Amino acid sequence: MPDDALPNESRESLIAELRELLGERCSTAAAVREQHGRDEGWHPTAAPDAVCFAESTEEVAGVVRRCAAAAVPVIPFGAGTSLEGHVNAIHGGVCIDLSRMDRVLEVNAADLDCRVQAGVTRKQLNTYLRDCGLFFPIDPGADASIGGMAATRASGTNAVRYGTMRENVMSLTVVLASGEVIRTGTRARKSSAGYDLTRLFVGSEGTLGVITEIGLKLHGIPEAISSAVVDFPSVSAAVDTVIETIQMGIPIARIELLDAYAMEAINAYSKTDYPQRDTLFLEFHGTERGVAEQVETVGELAGEHGAGDFCWATREEDRSRQWAARHSAYHAALAQHPGTRGMSTDACVPISRLAECIETMRAALLDSPLDSTILGHVGDGNFHMLFCTEPGNAAQHAEMLRLNELLIDTTLRLGGTCTGEHGIGAGKLKYLRREHGDGAVEAMRAIKAALDPRNLMNPGKTVAC
Amino acid sequence: MPDDALPNESRESLIAELRELLGERCSTAAAVREQHGRDEGWHPTAAPDAVCFAESTEEVAGVVRRCAAAAVPVIPFGAGTSLEGHVNAIHGGVCIDLSRMDRVLEVNAADLDCRVQAGVTRKQLNTYLRDCGLFFPIDPGADASIGGMAATRASGTNAVRYGTMRENVMSLTVVLASGEVIRTGTRARKSSAGYDLTRLFVGSEGTLGVITEIGLKLHGIPEAISSAVVDFPSVSAAVDTVIETIQMGIPIARIELLDAYAMEAINAYSKTDYPQRDTLFLEFHGTERGVAEQVETVGELAGEHGAGDFCWATREEDRSRQWAARHSAYHAALAQHPGTRGMSTDACVPISRLAECIETMRAALLDSPLDSTILGHVGDGNFHMLFCTEPGNAAQHAEMLRLNELLIDTTLRLGGTCTGEHGIGAGKLKYLRREHGDGAVEAMRAIKAALDPRNLMNPGKTVAC
């Protein structure tokens, strides 16, 4: 669709109304629309007809009301770091970019909570919080917006101890499909007052409304933090160490698996010299004595499973260097395959089935022309395979999809979920039904129809199956 | 309504169908109906027309389908320990008693999870689990059924560390209003796959469907457990100790406040001789060294706030005795007022506002002919006032409702919720709207209408406002 071309007169008059509301902050420039028409996943760009840069909940409501009147879709956009085509405007419509809603509205240190606008990013929030001795633990890797993380039910490396967005969002301000603004939840830590609308909107991917403000739990920065890298003779040896650690109730903060291929890529990319074996990256939070005890116990468990030497880091800069290596895994894998695009799978299984799931996929890779590194948040049973494919290479693309389908079938057979943290978006619609069954999906669709009867909120996503 | 009398012919033919399905397990005996027509709260009995004792999900679905065809309400019943009239058949209908669905279906020790039928009680589950070294922490006091606890989003004394039913339910089997059976969630620890139906049904109080099976997180029985009772010069001194404990990230398992009046009642009832001051009951879980460190730190914090001597218990029988005293608080208060019935409020506020909320209510009690003990799960900001009123004493009843209304107004003003763990039921309908606002309540009602279009699932509860 060319710049500024709109499908019909009503859309043109809608854009005029949005310009009246927002002035220059309603853009139809091709570059802006293209940039907002895709996320970091592999799904093709689908540019919206216009992009509105909202600065308040009232402005979001104003845009949604005008779109509702014109029967035009609305697609919320945070940092654009989703992976399953969540922001792609596959039915056209108006993108609401929330990145300018970037204010931390309140921090209540005594209650360990805060309230932020949806465009605040997790790194921005943690910078803001540092002086209070508090932090927000959810770390999906990318510097995602808090609104986007809520909408996607994101998690990442700290979830094994601190939970996901499901556990850490306390309340939301949401603009519904009608343009009405509601607030879900309170500042109370728990409640039995009615349906859990907060948890319903968390993970709804913009299909039930636009999240504009988020109340969050915070956590005290621990007195002591230690991190370590340790290698194992096999994935099962590493995973068995993880299982025993979790079973013993050790409150480990991060426990990440990177397979030997991922370590090879990291060493090449980050100029490190870790043993190129299946490896755990660990982090311990607590008091000085508590961390020392955790370290001792996990050291013993790892030793029983044939672990190599622990490479420890306690000073902040050393820990940051270790975790930078971990977080570079995606780009490290891409660097081994110049000119390719990355695609990440997102299986999550009961931890007792994790080694079996990974070994099944490794066996499949032996017979495949594609290769993959494997890494994951193994304390939760969640892991990712990274495929690097050449743009336009249909055979590679088809093989990637075949392997993803095999992975998801395996995952569901083992009692897991097709997506631990990336979401359904447009990319996993068919797996939603396979995972939950017709009845549960029809219940979801009934809820969608009840809250968005004309299917204007991010249509084609989540429950469009 | 007299025994066996049914409002119309269609109900009579429904009972005949239910008898065909269940035989003697469909009862219309007056005593059975009366017993199922009320919970442990103060709301008047409203007996169902019949009580069906189901033994499987399929039987529940069979009952629901027949009720749907006859347009007759369905009311699920677990242990009958709810407090806000949740099970009262205020529009008549068929009660489904789930207490015979009492099988633990699976325990997966490596994954720290299990699956149970809805009628399993929490004590039964913990007895079953003991030999595996695992336990299920949610402890609402009463020996409630797991299905009822899920439906009410229950919590209790361990929630400050282990979370509520919201955090501990992983998956559900639910019979919908149509009689269709769905399963929500998987055995994965986290998921971003579609709307969070599990969390929607948790806390829905039977108004969206009948929960028949529950997948739960479990926890390892800690290596060391210590409990203690310690008194303070004031509620604020006790609460400030709690706030500092939570802020320091001490993973305390239980931290319960009982005010001086509650301690007086407990001493009289349990023949104990605790100082009759505002008191905390504490419990620490962890490794031997970890518990020792927690104990030391909390001891220092309490000392700074003028605490008396700690009364420690580490052996299981001593700890049980301490907690039995805590759990006797409700009956201890009643024993001070022979011939009365108890009514418990259920406010939950941000912890920084807890002392203010309690002091406001204590001031109100000074001017009231009623008195009350105060106790609570203060690590979560949740506390209860216990009122003892004479049945039929309209003035006392009105005063109790006035004080409850003052409490809820105060709670909402302080950013809290009208119910931390008891639920809305039939008793708090008007407060739901006051807490969430019209827009959020209308969203809840739209969801109710989408999943139960003829309003047959526990009508008159939760969102009937």
C-alpha cells in the first residue's frame, strides 16, 4: 500500500480526525508505517495505515473511539520487540505507538510497588529505581516496554525466582474497544473481588484493549549477588542439576542452559573461552550467608553430575560481563550465519521432561540441513532453539517451520505449552487450538467477542483461529 | 420451601432425570437441602431444590446439561466453608456436591506438581503428600476443598511466601454452562498461549462453570521450620516490624497479627498465658542456617520496635500447638460471647496503610456498642475483624454492617480491596462496583454473559450487581 493511500473515504476522514486530535503525532509517512508494521520475528511486514504517537490514556481513548466509529482496527505498539508478529497490521488499521508514554507515575518503596505508563522500558524502570534499592526483575532480554511485556505475558531469565508478568502485574489501566477506560486491580497484594481482569488482560496481546498504565510489584536489590558459569558433560547432566536445585527449594534467581553449540557461538562472538560443552549460567540472590549456602549446595549437586569448574563473578562489572555473554547468544548465532535472519522457538515443558524434549530435537537436527543452538530458562522448563535462515530461501523456511512443528508436537505430548513467553501473536494461531482444545479456544473467542464485538482490537491475533 | 416441593413441572421432571443419572445420590431430603443451603457465613439459608453427589467430571457434566435443558440454576458445593453466602441457593436450583470427588489423581514429585479432584480437602492432600516430602501451602484455616479454594481464590497464613490460589493453580478441568468440559492450562510452569482462562476461573465462585479437577504447584517440606510468638506495645510497632521484614526480602513463611483483644480471647479459650498485647505469630522455613539467619534478623527488627520476648517452637508438636492457638482465634472470640454467631470482615490494604486502617477501625469501635478482635495475614496487608452478634438482634446486625461498610470505605480509600480472600459471593456485591468502577464491572458482566448466557451458573453471586 503506497504512502498515504487509504482503502476508502471513511479511513481518510478518520485520519483527518486523528490529525485534529494529535497534529503531527499522527503520521502516515511510509517509513514510519513500515517501521511499525513488523516486530523482531520472521513474519512479513504489514504496515498500518497510520501511526498515532499517544502521550496519555485520554489520547489513546480518543484514538480508539474514533477508530471504533470508523470500524478501523487498532494495533498497540510498545518497543516492537515481540517475536510472533504481534504488531503487524495484517488487516490494516491504526497503530498506537505508546513509547512516548514513558513516565514512572509513582513508586511506593514501603509497599514494594510502582505504577508506570505503558511505554516505560524495563531498563528505564530499573535505572529509575536503583537509588531506592529496588528493582523490577522481569528480563526478557530485549529492552521491551512494560506495556508490551504485560500484553505478551513476558518473562525471561529471572522468572524461576521472581515469576513472570502474570505474577508481577498488580493492576492495569486499559482502554477498551469502545474507548472506555477501566482500571483493574488495586494496590492490595491479593484480592478475591470478582473476576481477575488483570490476569485476563495480561497476555491478551492487544486483542481485548490497549494497556496504558501498569501497577507492578518491585523487589529489594539483594544484599549479595553471585553469578557463575559451569559446564556439564551432557544436557541431561545439566538438567538433572537444575531439577535437584529446584526440588531442594534453593531460591536460585537465574538458571540458564546454553548447549555446546550456543557456547561455541558465544565464544566466537564475545571473545570468551568457556568450555564448549552444555553449560549453565547461574545467579544467586540473598544475604551474604544465604548466597554462600546456595552456592555450596548447588556446587555439590553439579559436582555429582560431572560438572567442570565454576567460573564465578561477584563484582557487578564481572557479573554484567557474564550475562552480556549469555544475552549475546541470539546475535552470536546469527553472526555464525552472515546474511541470515533469526527465528526463535519457545517450548516450555514440565522440567522432568526437559532433557527428553531437547534430546528429541537434537536427534531431529542430525537429520536436518538446518542447525540450531539451544538455550533456555531451564528452571521453568522453557527453552529456545535459534534457527538462522536466508531471506527468500523457501526450502530453509519450510524446514524451520517443520522443525518448529515437531518441537511443538513433542512439547504438547510431554504436557507443555507451545509458547512459554513469546505469545501466540499471528504466528502460533493453529497451535493454540492444538494445545487447549476446541472448547477452551471457543471460550476464549466468546470472551473476545464479548469485549470486542466488532473485532477491531489487534484483529487476526491470539484467538483468530 | 417444603421438602420435595418444586416450583413447577419442569423441575420435577428434571429431578426424575437426575435420579435416573445418579440414583440415591440425587437427594431432595429436607435435611440434606438445608445443610447445603448455607455456608459458614452470616447469610440466611437458601436451600437448593435438590443436591447431587457427583463422583466424576462426566457426572457433573451430565447434571449441568440436564439443568441447562430445564433452565434450572446450578450451585457447586465443596466443603461449605465459604463465608459470603457463596453456596446459598438464592434462586433455587440444583446443588452439585463435589465432596465425593476426593481422589488425588497424580503427584509428579520431580516437577513439584499434582492433579486432584475438586473435593479433595487441603488437609487430606497434605496427609497424602507427607511421605513424598512435599506439601501444599495454602492454608485458609478451615479444611476447605481444593475446588472451593480455587473458586474463591483463597489464601491464608502462608500466602506471604507461597502466594494464593492465584499463584498455585496451574490448570483446571471445568464444566461450562453448556455441559461442555474444557481443560485450561498445562503442566508447564508458565505459558503465553492465549487468554489466561485458569486465572479467570480461579475466583469466579462457580458463576462461570464448575471446577472439577485442579492442577497445583507443590513445594518441598523445608529442612528447618521455626515458629515464634512475640508481643508488641502497639499495632503500629508490630506492623512496622512486618514492613521492614518484607522490605528486607526475608522469605518469612507466615507473619500473623493478633491484637490484644484477640490474645485475651485466645488465652481464655486455649488456656495459654501469652502477654495480652498486640502480637505477631511468625514462622520461618528454610535450611537450618537460613532459618537461623532469618530468626536473628527478625529478632533484631522486632527488638527495635519494643517487642517482648520471643516464645519459640521448633519441634513439630510445639509448633502445632502455637498455630492451633492462632487458628482458634475465631472460636475463642465466639466463646467470649456465648450464643452469638461470628462474622468476619476481610480488608486488604497496601502494607504501608495497614496500621492506619486498623487504628481507624479501633477508633470506631470505641464509639460502638459492638466489640471486635482483629487478626490478620499482615505480610499481605490482609486482616479480619471478628464480630459476634446475637441471632435475631437487628440492632447488632445493623451495627455490624455499618462497621463493615466503614471498614470497606476506609480500605478502598487507602488503595485496598474489599476482600482479600473470602470473595464476593452474595454478601459483597455492592462493594464490587465501588471497588472496580462501572466499566470494569460491566466488563466482568459481559464475560459472564458470554460464558453463561442464561445466567444459570450460581446466579446472584460475584457479578450480580
